[in-house]
Amino acid sequence: MRRLGATPFAFPEFSGAARRLVLLNLAAYFLLLVAQLAFPATASQVGSALAFRPSQFLGGWLWQPITYSLIHPSLLGTLFDLLSLWFLVSFLETGHGSSWVTGLYAASVLGTALAAAAIYIVSGTLGATLAEVPLYGCIGGIFGLLIAIGVLYADTEFLMFFVVGIKAKYLAAIYALIAFAMLFGDQRMYAFAELGGALAGLLYIRLLPRRGLSFTFSERWYGLRNRYYRWKRRRAARKFEVYMRKQGRTVRFDGHGRQIDEDHDDKKRWN
């Protein structure tokens, strides 16, 4: 387990995945804000369509598990979410890279939505359908990032509320316990969705490649391409062997399509 010293309060560098994610959420917030001022009725419908509702998602609104994270209804909540996103993504990006932390955030966002859909389906099947609570904001993605830091950097100290020093593993545990306690209140679906985001983040760091999905995909792609080229070279080598036999000469190639030089004497190279 990696261990770092205490982390003082300071704004990290605004670059990489942190900048992209923060600017994306900030742009979505201001676009919706301007739309509400210009076209309040239309903006309200758009915001409602982009937020995640399990019944709508199951009815075919398949974009909601992604778009809900871009809906921020309040200024204070948006400020808190984006500051948290900035700090957590920057911290993880330093050690794991941009693509890895972006994949972690996306997996946590999707896991949050899918957990809400799962508990909605299960409760309906059992005849105790939960009150549908629309999901919005990137709290599920933030929870997944926090869990990742709590597991990978358990003994790193952070400033909770910018005042109290606390280790990452305890901070993650506190947020998890709060979400678990909310399961016994009126916000069961919201709490279960948050825990789903945390679980998705945990599964991501445990099961998926450390260098990110994009890196793994590119490596697989280049591996397939190279195997194709090696196959073409072996096929060309076999054709050349057949051609040389017809010319009364023997040429041999190995399994990689490279010519086998059985005798270094140039006079004996061709039979």
C-alpha cells in the first residue's frame, strides 16, 4: 500500500483530466442557467430529461446514466462538487495518469445510475416500489474517486472541511457510513445509488488495468495488427518456398517468416 505524508491545503494544478472534467461540468451548469433565464419552460424540460430517473431509463431514455452527472441545480452544491472533483482527480492523476482516472470517474458515474435502476427494479418486483428520486450531480463519481484514494492511499492525510486532518481511509469510511445510514431514511434510492458508485470505483481499481481502458484498447489493437502482419509474412514465406522449389532450389523459413540460414557458407546456401 502506498503511503504519503500529510497533504497541506493548497489548490492543485488545474490541468489534464481535472481541468477537462471541471470545465465540462461548469459549461453544462452555465448553459442550463442561461437557458433557464431565456427559456424557463424549455430549460426545465431539458433538465428533467437529462436527470436520471429509473422509470424513464428503463423506458428507453438511455442517455440519462451519463447526462445526469452534468446537471447541477444549485450554486453552492456545484461549487462543492467541482472543488472536490478538482482536488480528487488531480491527486489520482499524478500517480495513475489521465486516462485511468477518467475511466474511474466514468465507471463510478455509471455505477451510481445502475445501482439506482437496480434497487428500483428489485423493489418493484417485491411489491414495495421506492419513491423515485431523480439523480443529478457528480456526487456518485466523486464518491468513487474518494473510495479509490481511501484504498490506494489509505494513510495519506487530508483536511476534512479544510480544517480537520484525517487519513484517507477514515474519510472514505465516514462517507460510506453516512450513505449506509441514509438507507434507513427517506432517501433510500439516493443512498443506494451513492454506494453503487463507490462499489463501481472499487471494482475499477481492483479488476481493470492500472493504465486505463484506452491504453489497454490501444495495446490490444496494435497487438492484433502486428499478428496480422506476421501472418501475412508467414504466408508470403510459404509462397516463396513453393516458388523456389519450382525453380529447383530449397529455401526454408521459420515460424516467424524469417529465412533459416543453415550454412553460413554462401556457396552452400542454395541447394
